[in-house]
Amino acid sequence: MILDIGGGSNEFILCRRKQIIWKESFPLGVARIIERFPPSDPITKTEIETIRNYFDENMNSLWTAVSGKKPDRLIGCSGAFDTLVDLLDETEPGTKLRKQQEICPDDFQKIYERLIHSTTEERMQMKGLEQLRQEMIVPAIILIDLVVKKAGIPKIVQTDYALREGVLHECIRTL
């Protein structure tokens, strides 16, 4: 499963043997979520559940698509996933040379707990978290956590490539 988390929408793609078997864009981007459900600082358990339930209830076609398919990994291709590995490695954003990096479940859970329980001020002090992402990372990590748990995905992989690079590659390939 590929996930690109955006401000206005989130794109999901299910692939099997290099073939797309399902794809959909959901108008549930993190900026929209923050606008609809302005969080406290730090976010409360009730707010987390409200956001989680909103994602869950509005992605029924995703849950139907993954039913019985058992995705073996979530490939994240957005700034949210870049932020997770930068936080994990405590590196300044954009300084690490990588194409992709696996995030083990225990490390993801540690980052999730750290972000969920932090205030805006605490997030601004975290090494690896860009200031422009400190607000958006909270609903993003709630979404990632929901998808991994509900779809039973055992592995998260961050990639530096975004969906737009894939579209560009396909356009060039077919010229």
C-alpha cells in the first residue's frame, strides 16, 4: 500500500506484483482535519478519537479494498513520512541522503507517543521536525497509526519519491 499524505487530500494506492489494483484520493488532508477539528495543545484523547473515527468512517472504500489482501508494507511518500524518519534518526530535515528507510513498529510507536503527548512548543524543539510541519504531523500520525493497525500492515517504509515523480516517470517512459 502506498500513502501520500497531503494538506487537502490523502492518496492511497494498492499494488500487487507491480500492478495497481486499487487507488483513491480522499479529501481528508491534514490541513482540512485541523480546520475541521482544531486540536488542543497538547491534543486530548477525545480529540484523537474524534479524528481517528472521522478518518475511519470516511475511508470505507479503503477498508473494503484491503479486506483479504493483507498488504505487507505501507510505503509513505510525503513530508509526514520524511519527518518520521528525521525524528527517528534525529537529523535535520533534508540533510540525510536516503532513497528509502524502514520504520520498525516499535520505533513508530515511540514516535507516535512522543508526538501525540507533546505540545506545540515541545514539537518545535524536536530535532528532525521542521517548524512548518509541527502542527500537521499530529493528524498525519493519527492517520498512519489507524491505517497500519486497521489494515494489519507489519512494516512502514518511507521513500523520498513522491507520487508526482511516479507520474513523471510514467509520462517519460511512454514518450
